[in-house]
Amino acid sequence: MTTVVLLKVLHYVSLFLAGGLGVANVMLFKNHQKAGMPPAPPVQKTMMTLARLGLIAIVILWLTGIPLTYKVYGSFDLGWAFHLKLLGATFLIGAVAFLNLHLTKQARDGNPPNPKVMKIVPPIARASLVIVLVGVAVLTTSV
């Protein structure tokens, strides 16, 4: 029981961190885009830190979610809603990992983030989160 509670707390904290960090990063970029200016180097560094912390939070979600599934349910055979949740989570970690690679490359080259990349990653991340939440809602609803 203690293990499950600890895993759930880490899982939920990581969930909140990943979401908040993602929103903060998008807001920074959008505000610079509206102002018609690329993010200054310190802001770029902050965006990269936010993206890295977001990726770490998502990795922790996976690292806590796998043992939680086994401890609470005993297997991954939980039906289509659970697999939908995993699909969304997979797209999300892929998008965030890609964003991290992009921001690192751009910073290394001394360039601001590519606006096209910064435009496409947030909708993918949001859609992935919606898929995750639909899967969770269906999975945890007993009617």
C-alpha cells in the first residue's frame, strides 16, 4: 500500500509539472512571436530548461506508471481505454523529446527556435493530453 501511495504521489506531481512547464514554454514563445522578436538568449535558455524539466517529468510519469499498473491492476490487459491512454502518452513523450532535441540543436547553433516547430509541437502535445485524459476517464469510470 505504501509503495502504491508513493508511486501515485510521484505520478501526480510529475503530471502537474509536465503540464505547467509545457504551458509556460508555449506562453514564452507566443509572447515573443506576438512582439515580433526572437527570444533573447536568456529566455531561450529558460525555454530549454523548461523543456528538459518537462521531459524529465514525463519520464517520471512513465517510470511510476508502469509499476503502478502492475501493483494496482496486475497486468496491462486493461482494455482499449488503457491502450488509448498509452498511445496518447507515447505521442506526448515523443513530441516533448523532439522539442528538447530541437531546442538543444538551435541553442548549439546560436539560433532561436524554429517557428514552424514551435507552432506544431503544442497542438500535438495538447491532442496527446486529450487522448490520455479520455483514456483515463473511460478507464476509471464504472457504470
